[in-house]
Amino acid sequence: MNRRSTLKNLLAGAAGAALLSKATSCEAPPAVEAGAVETETAGYGMRFPHEIKHDERIAADAFFTDAEKKDLGILADIITPGTATEPKATDTGVVDFFEFMALDLPDYHQGILRGGLGWLNIEAGKRFAGRYFAELTDAERIQIVEDIAYPEEAKGTEFEAGAAFFDRVRYLTLTGYFTSKEGIKTLDYQGNSPNVWDGVPQEVLDKHGLAYDPKYLPLYVDQSKRDIQAEWDDDMNLIT
């Protein structure tokens, strides 16, 4: 790396550190607009007018540079590296999630993320002969991450701001990962999945001296009719 590139990196990192310091103050997400009338839009069901404008703005905008996305992807994969049977973070669209969140809540995320990426690269340059974070070996990257991965230990040290940045990256990585289709699958999350009810077991009915009315048994537990909406006659007798 030549002298001009090194100076450019240092200046960018200094600016990033300043942004990071400002962004780690107590910021609150913007308040949600109230009182709008619902409007239907394709893909989202019912949306408020301010939500439609918000979605259109995000779809037409971009925040991170390609280099920044690469750094975020590297960090995300360090946090959630995956296994032989589970995907790593970047295989689940986490970098796109970073972009969405930065555009969705710009005041809350943009300063700390861009400032933190600047800090990360100047720290890489200081430690490893002017190289950028993406240019480091895996072992060299972990050296930096080890110093910012534990916020409590970093308090009052030169790594406090970097730790606040990494904590935000970790939060967004895990949120994006475990709300993705692939991440939910790794949890084996069943959610509100419909099950099949075959009625009370016969041994339980026998124990209590009970039995189903043969007239209604097919209506109650016939699973071939589970998708049919129930109907009653005028006397409130179940007919489907």
C-alpha cells in the first residue's frame, strides 16, 4: 500500500471513529406516525400511507458501499460461521438485512455502523502494516475481534467504541440470521403449525365411561374434512 492510500485509510478511519463516538450515545428509534388510513398494496397486505412511502424510499435507496458490505459479511460470518449442516450468516441474506435496517432506521443504525467500519479498518491498518480489514488473514481478524467482542471488558479502554459497534453488528447478525427462512429451520421452530387431532384415545374414554356419539364422530375427527369450514343448520346442528 502506498503512502497516499495509507493516509487516505487513516483519515477515513479517524472520521469513522468520530462518527462512531457520536453514534454510541443514547439514541432512540424514530417515533411511528399515527392516524393514517390503511391502504392496500401488493405484497404487504394492508399498509399505512406513510409505510408505503417508507417502503418506496428504502427500495430506491442504498447506504453501504461494496467494501462496507464485504466487511459486514466477514464479521457476520465470524459471529455465525455455520456448520456442516447449518448455513453461515452470509448464506441467509444477513448483509441485505444490514442494508435494510440501516435504511429503515437511519438515525439509529447508520452512524454507529459506518463509524464502526471506519474504526475497524484503521485498527487493521495500525496493527497490520496499513492493510484493510478485508485483506487480513482469519487469524489477524480474530485478534481484533477478541478485543471488541466483550463490551463489559472493553469499558474504559481504547476498545470501548469498537466494542459498542461490534455489539450492534452481533445483534443485527443474530436477528437477521434467526428470522431468515434458513435460520428458522436451524431452530426447528414449529410455530403455530396445524396438527392432526384423532380424538380422545379410546383407553381414556373407557376409563371415564364415555363414548363419542356415532352421529358426530365423523364430523369431529374426520381429517379428510379438516379444510372444510364448519356449517350449522337453523337448529344449530353441525352439518359439515
